[in-house]
Amino acid sequence: MDRRSFGKEGDGTATAGGGFVGRGEQTRRLRRALRDGPALAVMRADAGTGVSRLLDEVLGEAEFAEWTHLRGTCRADAAPSPLAPVCEALATLPYRPGVLEQPLPPVTGVLALLVPELADRLPEPPAGAADPDVRCGLSPRAVAALLAALGDTVLVVEDVHRADPGTLALLHRLLDAMPPRLRLVVTEDAAPGQPVFGVGLPTRTRVEEIGVQPWTCEETEEFVRRWLHTHRLHRVAELHDLVVLVQQLTGGFPGAVEALLHAAEEGLAARQESGARAPVDIRAARSAGAATARDGGGTGTTRGGGPAAADSMLAAVREAGVPPRLRRDFALRHGRLDEDALRVADAAAVLDRAVPPPVLAEVADVAPERAEAAVDACVRHAVLRADGPHPAFRSPLDRRAALERIPGPRLARLSLRAARALHRGGEGPLPLTDLARLYGAAGRVRESLRCLVAAADRAATAGDYATATSLYTRAVTEDPRAEGRVRTAAKLARTAQLARAGAEVVAAVRRVLDEDAPPPRLRGDIRLQLSVVLRNQSGGALDSLNEVARAIPDLEASDPQTAARAMAVAAIPSIKGWPVDRHLHWLDRIEALTGHVIDPVARAAIAANRATALMLLGDDRAWAAAESLRGPAGDAMEAAHHTRGWTNLAHAATALGYDTRARAFLRRAADGLADTSSPYLEGLTQTAELVLAWHEGSWQGLHATADHTARLYGEIPDLTAEAMLVRGLTALHVLGDVPRARRDLVEAARITRYDTGVILTASAAATARVHLEAGRPGQACEAVEETLHRLERTGGWVWAGEVAPTAVEALHGSGQTARAQRLVADFAEGAEHRDAPAARAALTVCRALLAEADDRPEAAIGLLTEAETRWRELGRPFDAARAAETRGRCLLDRRGEAAADVIQDVVETYRELGARWDVARCQRLLRRHDIVTTHRRGRLGYGDQLSPREREVAHLVVQGRANRDIAESLVLSTRTVEHHVARIMRKLNVASRNDIALAGHGDT
């Protein structure tokens, strides 16, 4: 059998790197058609959909290994040779025992004149065969006789829609009298249900029609994952975005997907080799990779730059343009078009939207009576496709390739003609975005901007704030007139609050503020709106606060009501912002202006912000301020501000330790959300629920819920950060997955913008706990250092409860007891007179830790008992258990085994919570004191079976985790893990770690 790969360039499902993806139903149907005896299998697909690769996969299976495979392609030549694809197929007839060794009918000799490669294996040509007419008449009989003599045979004729008349006649003859051991497979570009070969088939022929479509997004994702793995680009931070972009650009055509990824990788490698700055800081990424390797996880840099290159793939795909291979493939298809079809292709490229044929004909300047034939030619040669009612390009990359072929002056003329044609189209609302693009390409800047702003206004009215923000940003950037930029920037700053606003949005608005001299009132309003964008999305707390501070003088002089709103924004504190005294200053200023605020919406906004600020500061006036939001709302905007206030109060109350009251605030927010629609407020409510569930110990399914929320709100940094914090905490304590937890905790701290005292403190504390348990107090100090600095700078000690106890342990453990004492003193002074029960409970733990460090165990035990009681009264079982664990540790140091009951009670609490990592830590604590607990019937023996601990280790080994990662996750020493792995391999009788999964322990 000829086992060559017959795939065509640009057609396969991408052999290099991604493997064979999808096509399960099609392969099953083709396999069945081949098994079931003489039949015709018709593979219908657009060029580049992967039919050739699909055939390779099926025909390469062992089931068909002894069959004879013959394959030929109908070329697009102007004057193809008669029977060219069949002759091409026969020329590949393999030399192997049993093939053409038996006597053949004399008529087969005529094929020696058509296929010289077979001349020495065929009978002499019959008399008269040299005459072309005689030869033409005998050839179909000769082919049929030869195929019948070959035994089990598959004849594949590709692109049969291009077949010459002689080939079509031969195929029809074969179908009319199919040799009993022949299977005929043809591929063609035709819609399902259309006649095969353009005409009907004999009714007695069994036909299996198999449609092959471009990849779905899921199939593209599978291929991209495999391709990245094969090319050792394992760590793509934005895989989902990468897959979506690849699918959009390629239309899911497999060959195009592979070509685009190769082009992106080559561009990335070229930038790295030339020393150019890549979209991701390569040095930082390599340092991160090295740190990961030191900690026992991951690998170093690999082909294409390793992790850094992987994280840059999204940008590299954006910048790749049309890959050379696809450009050549398109040029071949494009080159077969006649003049009218070329005009139609150019018009379609300029329009970039499916339009009715009359509009396409008008833009192409082709007479209507000739336009239909021109469109058919474009579809026939795979330049356009006709999936819907109107023709369009198969993918954006094909359209780009077509645009590259249009000279600039002609492109401008076609663009203006297209814009005018769309204006006269009259079908539905005007396509304003397309009109803006076309007028811009035609050099009509004013018309382009007018359409662009109108499109943005329409999107904002419809609630599509992401689109509106993008369009307003373009308008600000492209408008040559200062007054136009100012007007649009005001709309942009307001709309961007409700969308994902990147750095380009902030840059566009700031450029207007700095260069275009808006009137004071408008300048103040734009700065105020920009501060909210910076607060929630694109900047940071200081950026936001400084911007609103700059806005207030302009607003005070022109609009006192808006000035009061700006002061209320400036009053909300952040651990990343100003010292808290400055926020208190703005709260006092609000009191003086409140009487001047008449507008009910402004009053609601100010009331919500004031209550939030007071609650975050632990000011006991917050409760009365919260009650002021209970009043009836006059309209939807006023109600939305009340809802926002309840949601913010839930977050703030949780930070203080008032979880029950936070629940009540969330219930009020839920009532408000029932009457309004705000994705941001819905997300804010969901993240508040996550943090509350964590503190309440409601951990069942919490990791999955946090993961879903993080993905759902991935465009809003602070919502994502809070969800990632909870995901990281549950990964650590519930799953015991230390590497995953550390990644989430670090990322949550990195992306948070306006942290109100939860994310930085909790993530730093959890990361430090990992280092402490691993015996690395110095690294634990490093983990909390930045957060401690922020607390000292802002004076926001009311938020220190999450991190202070762990920081005290880390500082004492690294020999910095004096600093630990200063930290506790500052904490006590800063939290004094603040209504923050969580901070008071944490402060009690800190004092206990200092007493323990000062060798005053009785004082420490008493304080820890008090702290445990406080935490239980607050409804925080995990914090209470941690205080009890520390108390048990002190007791163990003094009273030995008799104190084990305390730790055992803590272990039971942790088990009820699902705190796997903490159970392991307590068990290790008992082992360090030589206390071993067993079942009453004695320790179980496992013989050749894996023990529960060995099953845990085996499960993590199968996941690819290094021994050091496993040790951190299970709170064991690395040496102990090494012993476990050795025993597992011995019990399973395997030679390497990789063989553990093969032994059936992949799902342990």
C-alpha cells in the first residue's frame, strides 16, 4: 500500500504541532462507507477545510492497510488533459506482491499509452489504440477492468467540481457498474443537497454524502492548545482571548489556523532575536520563570522564548498580518478570476460586509446582468463563499489579502462608492460603523467622524458600553478639531465607567484635558468621570484620587452640586491611596456642601459614597449614614445609586467584621438589582458574596464559584481580583494546591486597582503562611512587606486584621521581634476608637503572639482564648480555629501529649470546613511533638495497596507536580514526599513517575 501523506497545502487539519482535531462524526461515516462494500462517498467542503487530512487519517488506519489506495486531483488548468486525475491516481499504483501480477484483460493495455508508469506491467496496447478516438472509447473500460483486478481498492478523486468531461463520464460509468471491491471517494466544493458532479446519479449506487465544515471555536481551542504544547509555549495567560482571535481571523479553516500560529511564532522569535521590545517584558517573565523553577515548579525558557513568548502570542497573532502561505494560496485562487469577478472581489473586500448582489454590483461597477456570473466565479474559485443569502469572504485573512492587492487611489474611489451605496441601501438602520470606516478610507474625515460618533451614541443607548467606548476613543483620536475632541471626550469618560477601559481610553481623555483647554465646568466634569474610570478599571487608587482632587476646584467655581459629588468620591479610602486623614477632610467638606445639593440623583450618589467611606474608615457614624439610603427612590438613577451604596456597604462591613450586617446589606442590594440592570453592580454583589462565604466558612463549591466569577468579570480588574483572591484562598486551604494558590494570590494583588483593605492584606497573609509552614520566615517577611508599608503610609490600620498576625509571626521568626512589637503598637493606635471588631480580634491574636515570643505562655494562652471567643461571636469559624490552633501549639510546648486534644478538636473543625491543607499542618505539628493518633484497632496495614496518603501523592504526581510542590500542598517535608514516591513506584511496579498514570492512578 502507498502510505504517503496526500495532504494539500492549506487544506489539512494542521499536521505540524496540533494533531488531528475534531471530525469524529465524519471519520465514522467515511469508515463505515468504506467497510460496507461498493459505494460512493462524497466529501463536500470548502477548500482548506481539512478534507485531505481527514482522508489521510482514515485511509492510514490499520483496517485499510492492505488495500490499494489511488488518489488524484482535478486541477484548475485552463485545458486539462483528458482523464488527468485518474491517470495521476493510477500512476501511484504501488509495487508490491500481488498487485498486477495476475493476467489482465487485454483492454487494460490501452492505459499504457495514458499512464507510462504502468507500461511494463500491462498487456500490449490493443490494435488501433494509437488513434485518439479509439483510445478515448476504450479508456473507461480499461480503467474499470484494471480497478476490478486490484482487489480492495479506494479511488479518491479530489476537487471533482473541476473535473473535465472525460473524467466525469468515466466516474459515471464506474458508478453505473461498480467493481465489487472498489470504493470511490470524491471531494467537491458544493453545498449539501446539490447534485453530485452537477448532475444526478444512478439510483442503484449507494451514496454517502459527508459535509465537512470549518472548525468550531471549541475545535480551534483544542488545536491551539496542542500546538502551543508541541511548540513548548505552555503558559499562555490569555488562552481564551487567543483562541477567539484566531477563530475570528481564520474563520476556523484548519490550514489558516496553523499558518497564522506559525507566522505569529516566527514574528515573536524574530523580535526576540533582534532584541526588540516584545509586548511582554521578557526579562521579567524569565525572572518569574526562574523563580518558579527555584520553587520546584515549571520549566525554564523553551523554544520561542518559553513563558514570555507564550504570554506574547496574543499580541503576535494580532500583529502577524496575512501569513505568506495564505497570501500565496489566495493569490492562486484570485488569479483564476476574470475581469468582472476581480471587480466583485475588490468590492467585497472594501465593503467588508455581506450585501445584496445589486449593492455589490454597484460598488464593483459591473452590469447587473453580469454580476451574478461574476459572483458565481468568485464562489467557484473559493475567493468568496455563499453560506448565507449574500456572498462574503471566507475569513478576515482572505479579505486582508484581497485588500492588499488594491492600489491606494482605487481603494479610495471604491470606498466612497461603497459608502454612498450603503447610504442608499434602505435595509434597516444605517451601518454607521462601516460608513465611518469607508468615509475614512475615502479621505472624507468629517463624514467619517460624524458616523463614528453617531454609532457610539447608538451603542451607548443600547447598553453596549464596550462598543461605545471603543468608538468614542477612535473619534477622539481621529478628530482634528479641538472642540470636537472635547465634546466626544466628555461622552467617552462617562461611558467608559461602564465598560472595560484600557490605557488607550485614559490616554485619549488626558490628551484632551492637557492640550485642548476645555471650559472649566466641562474640564471638571471630565476629570471627575475619568477618576471613576481610573478607580475601577484602568489606573490605580492614587491616580484616581489625584484626578478627582484636580477636578474639584473647577467644579466648585461652576457647579457646587457636582463638586459635592466629586468630594464624596474623594472621601472613599483605599489601602493604595491617600492617608486616611485626607479622606476625613473631604468627608468634612461634604457636610458643608450637602445643603446646596438639590438634585435627588446627586443627593443619592453623595449619600451612597459618604456611607461607604464612613464604613470603610470604621467610623461609627456609618450606621446612620447607611440608614439614610432607605428612603424611596424617585427614579431609576436614584435607585441605582442606592443599590450601589448597599453593595459597597456590604463589602465595607465585611472588611470590618460585621458579616451579619453585610448579609442584610446584600439583601437590600438584591432587591434594588431586581429593578435595574447593571453588570458592574451584579458583579460587585457576587464578589461580596464570595468574600462573605469565605469568612463564614461556607466553602462547599466555593472554589468553583470563585473561578466562574473570575472568568465572568475578567474585564473588570477589581471584581476579578476579589474573585481570584477567594479562588486562591480555597486553592490553598481546601484543595491544598500551593502552586495554584500562589499564582492566584499574586495575580489578585497585582491587578487590584482600588483595594479597600481586603485583597492586598489577605493575599499577602496567605502567601506568607505558605512560606512560614515551609520554614522560610525571611520570604514570609518579603511577602507582607509591601502591604505593611501601605498600612503605615495610609494609616489604614482598620484593615490590618487580615495580615497583622501573620506578619508578627514572620517578623519574629526572622529575628525582627522589635519591629513586630512596633507593628502591633501602630496597629493598636490606628484601630483605637474605630468600629472594627475584626481588627480588634486580630489585634488580640497579635498580642498573644508577642507574649508567646516573650516566653509568657500563660498570657498568650489567655489572649488566644479571648481571640477565639471574639472570632466565634463574629461568625468566623476559620479564624477562630486558627486562634485555637495557636493556643494548642502553646499548650503542646508546655504540657506535651495531654494538649493534643486541643489540636484534635481544631483538626475536626478544619475537616468540617474542608480545610485540607490546615488538617495536614496540624497533623505535622503533632508529629513534631511525637504524638501519633491511631484508630482503636491499631494502624491499618495496606500491603501492596496504596495508603490514603500515597494515593494523594500519586494524584499530584500524575498532575505533573514536582516533589517540592507536593510537599507544600500536603504540608510534608520534601524528603518525606520522595519516600512516598519511591514506595508508590515500588507498589505499582513502575520504573518512572510518568508510568504512575499508566498504572491506573490518574484519577486517584
